[in-house]
Amino acid sequence: MKDMSSDKIEEKRDRPQPVFYRRALLLSALVLVFCLFACLTIYFRLKEPANGLTAYIYQNGQLIETIDLHAVTTPYTFTIPAPDGGSNTVEVRPDAIGIIDADCPDKLCVSTGFVNSTLLPIVCLPHRLVIELKTSNQSQPDVISY
């Protein structure tokens, strides 16, 4: 008899408790909904509008050119001479801009690639060149502060 009663106790312990599983399922669903909401919020906040991007090109702190990237239909390149005798070759694509060639020693501006958001500018320190993108409705503060 002792064996039979101990088997029942072990069987009862091994059986899952329905209240525990319901609570675990509810908690898992809440965590999943929260994660989905957080991901969607981050995605829509970081997504820039395609229209209204304007590239401002500065050299030595002075604005030398402004390009409306949404109005660009075919890619083109142009060269910006530096005061020290060097140069940067800039390529403009629809809704993107980048430096494709530079004669500076580190070429960090080339490795930045093409930029299509307002989060980070393209900077060439040896030639004192900065390409910054802004939107037409940029009245709110940036996500990243410098």
C-alpha cells in the first residue's frame, strides 16, 4: 500500500499545475507584445522620410553647396578641391550622398559610404569638409547629440 500511495504522490507532483502554465503563458504573451511594440517604435522613429532630404556641404565651416537629394533622378559626381591642394570626389544618388574618392591619408570619409539619414554626417578632417543631411521638417531634436 505504501508503494501505491507514494506513486500517487509522485504522479501528482509530476503533473503540471494548470494555474502555473496559464500564468507563464500570460507573462510570455505580455513580454512578446512589449518587445514587438518596442521594436516597432524604434523602427518608425528612426525611419527618415524619403522626401525633403537636403545635403549641406561645408568646407572650413562655410557652406559651399546645397543639394536637394529628393530631386536627384540620375547619379552624378563632382570634385571639391581642398585649400591644401587635395580633393574629394562626391557622388550624389537619389536620396543618398557619399564621398567615393579622396586623397587624404586615412580615407575615413570614403569608408563612411553613402548616407541617407540625418543621424551622422560625412566628415573629412584633413580637407575640413563636412556633408550634413537635414530634412525640411527637422524641428525636433536629433536622436544622437554631439
